[in-house]
Amino acid sequence: MAVKAIAKGVSISPRKVRVVASLVRGRTVADAVTILEHTPRRAALAVKKAVQSAAANAEHNHNLKPGTLAIVEISVTAGPRLKRYRPASHGRALPFQRKSSHIRVVVDGEARPVRGAAALKPEKEAK
């Protein structure tokens, strides 16, 4: 079962985040976190947090084994832009944009066996 996490409004340009995201695409979560910890870019922290969030969602909400988790998909899209002005010579104002990103991480892994009373209960019937 694929589990996702989305980090919205990260205040780094999508072009810069995509470079870091491509380093960990298709790797296991443990490998990805190790790579991101040793990547000297500001976007590495944001991508690492999104990967760890997806892994935590998979482990706690969907009962997947943490050791088997792998990144199935990681995508970076443009977020909202803040339009600002920078002072220039001769009293002019030059426009620029503060770009932001949305980071979407999808992980998948092996399900844990159900133990205890939950294993004895029959599954609910679909209506």
C-alpha cells in the first residue's frame, strides 16, 4: 500500500529542490535519509523531513515494516510566489518573486503481520 506525505510551502525554489529530490528517487528510506544528511544543500533538510514524515505515516497509520520502506515516487511542484520589489538606482523599483515549493513523497513497503485480538476479528464486509 502506497503511503504519501506532502510538505507544502517550502520557501526554496522548486528548481533547487528538484536537484536534491533526484538524489534519493527510488532508494530505500534508510539510504535516502543517510544521503540527505550528508548533502550540503539547504533543500536537503526539507526533503529529509518529507521522507521521514512519509515513513512515519506508513509505520504508524498503515502498519508497514519500517525496514522495508522504499521511495516509490518523489515530486516537486511550484508553490505560491510572493511578488516583491527591490530598490534600484535612480529611484526605480525592480520586481522579483520569492518562489516556494510543494514536495510530495510516496513510500511503499511490506505489511506487518497482525497480532493479538485484531487477528481474531473478522474483517468488515464491504457494502
